[in-house]
Amino acid sequence: MAGRISLLMLTAGAAGAALIGNAMGLAAAEPAAPAGGAPSAPRSRLGVAIADDLGERDKAAVRRARALELREQAVRAANAIARLPSARRPRSPN
């Protein structure tokens, strides 16, 4: 039995090799996002698809906010016209 390597020693060797491999992988990895907070460019098709979906969602939110602002502006204008005396109200082109 003196010439055989124990299972514990083999496990320790495998763990050491994994540790070295992981350390090398982390050292070669891309640096974290810059301080400005901008993430790095997506590299996979899934990342690109997610970025596109987020962009579409943001554009839709901007469109909804603009439509709401225009509706509120129209309501304010209608209220302002309704408060005018009848002599100063604009006539409809009927």
C-alpha cells in the first residue's frame, strides 16, 4: 500500500488544479463595468435580444409619457376655453 496514492491526495490535487484554473480565468476576464455605470456591449444573441427589448420598452414608455402630456395639455386648453366668457369664445367653423 505504500506505492498507491490515496484518494484524499488525488482530490486535493484536483482541487488545487481547479483553484489555479479559476484564478487564471478570473485574471483573464474582462474588467468590470466602468465607473459611469455603462455596461459592456452584449456579446451573445440573448444579450443583444434583451438589450433590444429594453430599448423598445424605454421607447414605448417615452411615447406613453408624451401622449399623456399632450392629453393633459388638451384638457388644460379646454378648461381655459370653458372659463372664457361666451362673447370671447372662439366659434366653431360649422
